[in-house]
Amino acid sequence: MSKTKTRAGLKYPDLALFAFLVIFIGFVVYRVSYSLEYRWDWGVIRQYLFRFDADKGGYVPGILVKGLAATVRLSIWSGIIATVLGFLFGVSRVYGNFFLKKISYIYVQTVRNIPSIVFVFIFYFFFSSQVLAWFGIDEAMSDLSPVSEEIVQMLFCKPSLFTAFLSAILTLGIYEGAYMTEIFRAGIESVDRGQWEASDSLGFSMFQQMRYIILPQALRRILPAIAGQIISIIKDSAIVSVISVQELTFQGMELMASTYRTFEVWIIIMVMYFGLTYTCSFFIGKLNERMDRKGYQR
Amino acid sequence: MKKTGILALLFFSLLFLSCGKGSSTGPMIDSVKKKGVLRVGMSTFVPWAMNDKKGSLIGFEIDVAKELAKDLGVKVEFIPTKWSGIIPALLTGKFDIIIGGMGITEERKKKVDFTKPYEYSGMSIVANMKNAPGLRNLEDFNRQEIIIAVRLGTTAAEAAKKYFPKARIKLFDDESQAVQELLNGRAHAVVASAPLPEFQSLKYSKKLYLPLKDTFTREPIGFALRKGDGKSVEVLNKWIDEKWSGGFLDSRKNYWFRTRKWAGQIE
């Protein structure tokens, strides 16, 4: 990938497009503020981001910021689950015996052909309430010591809402794992056949071939795709608001139901998601550039 | 391909087989006392339950649930849940009880058990001055060109369908969206439990008005429990009787529904 930055001068079509955009945005703003007679009130929102707490003598996060933190935790955990699942199923899709290949194929096809919201409901109401109940997680969570309660709160969420949170990360993880599987499969399959044959004839075992020859090359190629999928997870995590997991979208909707400040809250939510995913893409972009510089082939 | 399809089918049937009856281990009241925690399912409805500035929950239902937990000698934990999914969430054991202003209806009784009413609520209606001016009685709204916005899965939605069969009903996930639709002029009226319509007509007094002075239905509100739990229902009924005669329910009702002293806690 060569990097040639050319900045062409603005031409008339560009100017016309620019003018059109300005007029369009102006029109939307005008409609919202005058025609709708919507009473904007950003002052109310501030205290839901950060508010001064007299008891603690400092600023504490409001429910929107807490929601954002929950979204981050949710995305990290489901990202980990998705990557692990994607790796396992991706590898078994290429190397597995007949049975493993079929299992992995069914997993990918099932998940990819169901709308995520349907998957979330099915998993939450039918599966997690039964399966997670066997493990007695609720009971375990209700008699935690204060210290471990704090740890659970920091890593996941309030212990009382743990089962819902757990089924949310499992649901998202399994859902996104199907896409990850395809990424891993593509990565592994993209490694040239000759590499296999060469390593095989050099007497590498199956595991050694994977460990030293194939995976290092495959991973390098699919890293950008994995990163992109993780950004997708952040966006898809909004879906679990339907099962009342207290992440950003859910908190925002609860707040709208309390305050009726629909537009302000949606806009803040949008800005928060954008900030989060844009920051991630920015760093991934940097990572890619670095890999390009180091001369890794992609 | 065929084999794969069959395998997929098998996988699904396994999934559904694993979903037998929810774990029903004795009366809810006993297990709550054993655990020391009452898990309450609720949803945001102003002023039944809502977030205050500090992010904690306040409202009529919150007061009732806290009082109930106090009298049972247990802690209370609120599980905010989307209204449209609140009954399945109760049935699958996400919490022990719904204390969320749930109207007692025949339809709901098929799925859950209700206690005696601990409150009565009624539907009222708020309309847009610009696109539906001068409407004064219920029949005025029962016309084809009228669009009524309501919250999905509430008794307001049922009332709207029953009283205004000719009108078009638009369903939303919560009242704030329904009210926004009304303010935007894409609906002519919103039906909701009193006193929400009154509060909205006061707040937007230049855009909205109250066509009817009073509520047009009266419905009992009860706690909802999983089916077949007679003992817990009995205990709760007794508790409700005590709270009616002790004046607790009336005083809380007055505070949340007849005054707006609490408004400063929200904005």
C-alpha cells in the first residue's frame, strides 16, 4: 500500500455539495428548534453525566457515564469470548474431523441467519434462565463479601444484576463469535498451500505447523478484521438493552422515560458511542500503519 | 446439505427441550426470607418509578416496595426491566415480584397471579391543540382519522383499543416516546394512566390540553407473582390490608399523585 497524499483543489461540484450539506443541516436544525417547538434543555443532562456529590466531596459519574462504562465492560468481555470462540471454531472448521467441521458450520450458519435481536431474546429467556440457574450463580452472588462485591462491580456490574449481565456477554460473545469464526477461517485458508506442504515435509507435527508456520501468518493478516469486528461488538452491544442490561442505551432510554428529554439524551448517547468507536478505530488505524511500516504483508 | 439441516433441527429441539418449567421451589415469600433479598421487577413510569438526579430510584412503587421489604425484614433490590418483557422476565425467575403499577386484567391473570389491589389507577387522555382541537368527550376520539399514541403492553393500550376501535393506535416502548409523537404532531392524543396526561398538559400548556376532566376507566393495581403461589399471595394480601388501614398507601398516593413536590428531585 503506497501512501500518496494529493490534495486536489476544490472544484465546483465540491462547493455545490458543501453548500447543499450546510443548507440541509441548517434546515434540520431549523425544523427541530422552530417547527417542533422542542424546548431544548441541555442543563438537565449535565447532572446525568457527572454530578457533585456532597457526601463524597467530589464529582461522581451520573447514570449515562455509568452506562457508558457498562458498555465498555460488556464489549470487552464479549470481545474476549467472541475471539476465543472464533479461534476454536475457525480452526476446527479448517482442520477438524467431519464432526467438528459440521458443528462449526452449523454454529456459523445458525447464528448468521438469525437477526441479532431474535437471538438475544431466545438466548436470554429460554437458554440462560435455565442453564445459568443450574450453576447457582444468583445464590453465589447474594452472599459475597464486601470486597469481592466491589471486584465484581468493577469487572462486571452490580452483583444483583449479574445473571442478566452474564447472559448478555455470553449472547453477544456467541453471536459475534460466528463472525469471528469466518474471519479466522479465512485467515487460515489464506495461507499458501505450499507453506503447509513445506512444513509437513520438514517433519513438523500438526500442532507445530499451526503454532510456528500457519497461525503467525494468518493472525497478521486478520488482525485488522478482528479489530473491526470488535468495534462492531461495541455497536451491537446496544441490542442487549432489550433484555434490560444496564448499558448505555438502556440507561439512556430509562432516563428519557423519567425526564422526557428525548432529543438531548439520544444525541448524548450518539456522541458517546461515536467517541468510543472512533477512538478504537483511530488506534487500530495506527496499528495498521505500524504494521505496514514494519513491512508485514497484508 | 440435508444432513446439516437435520443436525440444525436437532440442535434447536435440544435448545427448547432444555427450557422446561422455571425452577419453582416453594413459596416465593419463604425463599425471599431465606435469601434476605426481595428482588423487585419494575419499569420507569412517571411518577410510579423513575430515576432521580442522583441516579437512584424514586416514586410510588419504590416507596411501596421498600416498605414491603422493611416489613418482611429483608433488603430490597430493584431490577429495572422493559415493560414489554416484564412478565416473561418474572416467569423465568429474573426477579421475585412485579411491583410496577401493573393493572389486574383477565389476560394477565392467565400468566401470573395477582394480589389484592394496593392502588387504583385510571386512564386519562391528553390531546394536541393544533391537530385535534376542541374535542370534549370520548366519542370524539373514536374516529378513523384520529391517531392515538400509547405505551406497548400497558392497560392504556388495551383501553385505547377498547374505547376507540375506529382510531389508529400507535404503540411505543415508553410514554416519553408517545408524548414526543404527540408534541411532534404525528399523533392526536396520548392515553396513559393518570396523572401522567395531566402533568404533560401542564408542562406543555400551549400545545396540549385535557379533553376530559376525569379518568375514563378505573382499574385495580396489584403485585404480580408467578402462578400457583397461594401462600405468598395470602401473606401479601394481609400486608396490603394493613397498609390500607394504617394509611400508608393513601399518604404515599397523595404525595406522588396529587402533588408535584417531588419534581425538584428529577430536573
